[in-house]
Amino acid sequence: MVTVPDRPDRPETVRSDRTDYAGAVYGSMLAASVIAASSLGGSHPRLSLILLLVITGLVFWAAHVYAHVAGQREAGRQVTWRQVREVGRHEWPIVEAAALPALAVLISPWLGTGENAWLALGVAVAQQVGWASLGARRAGAVPRQVLAEGAVNLLLGLVIVAAKVAVGH
């Protein structure tokens, strides 16, 4: 997490003018993992997966906010509600990253992909690569570094895809 001192005499706060896309990358990887681990069964498989994506994103977002706040407190710093809200806003991309894969789940039958989750998994991996590459570019990385960031994230996404294939979901 990117933090900068607000003032020398005040605790650290989350930077708002950031090029940090870690939450979006992490949330995309989380969404891909949820999709890969779930099987579309039951009476409302698409709705179940959409809810699972959103709820998992919210739970992990809350866990990240809590971890940051607890870390500040354990370091002996006072934590204000303003700081909690700032951390919550900073970590919100974890939840937002579920939106496109959830939309893919919703529209997949109209695109002819039926009740499977492969479209959503592809969307999650693609946005993971996209956010990592954009973050690197906005942080001033040279093109070779941007390509490396994208390649590493593609490889991580493909590991999740391979796990889905190996398990047979």
C-alpha cells in the first residue's frame, strides 16, 4: 500500500494522487480465483456466481481496510474515522474489479457461451493484465517494464486458468 506522511507531526495517511493499481490487480486476481473455484450449478447459477464475486470482493476489501487500520494502531498511531474512510476509498478497487467479470457472467448466455464461466474468467485475467500494465505505465515505467508487468500478470492469470482446467470445473 502506498502511504506518505500527511505532516511530520501526524500519522501516515493514504495518498490520493496515486499510480497504485495494486487493489485493481489484486481484485481482478481474486475475481479470477473465485470464478475458477466455483462451479455453475444449482437453480440460479449465474446469480450465485455474481453474488459470490461481489460478496468476496466486499469481504476482502473489509479485510484490507481492517489490516491497514490495525497495523496503524499496532504501530502506536491514533486512527481517525477520516483515515478509515481514506483507506476504504484506496482499497475500493478490490470490489470494483468484480464488476466486469460479474457483467460477463450476466451477459454470457446472450453471447452464446451458455452457463459456463470462461468468458468471465477471461475478462478477469484480461483486466488483471490491463491494470498491472496501466499502473506500471502511469508510474513511469519504461515500455520493457510495462511489458514485463503485463507478462507476469498474464502468467499468474494463466496459472489460475490451468488450475480450473486441472480441477475440471
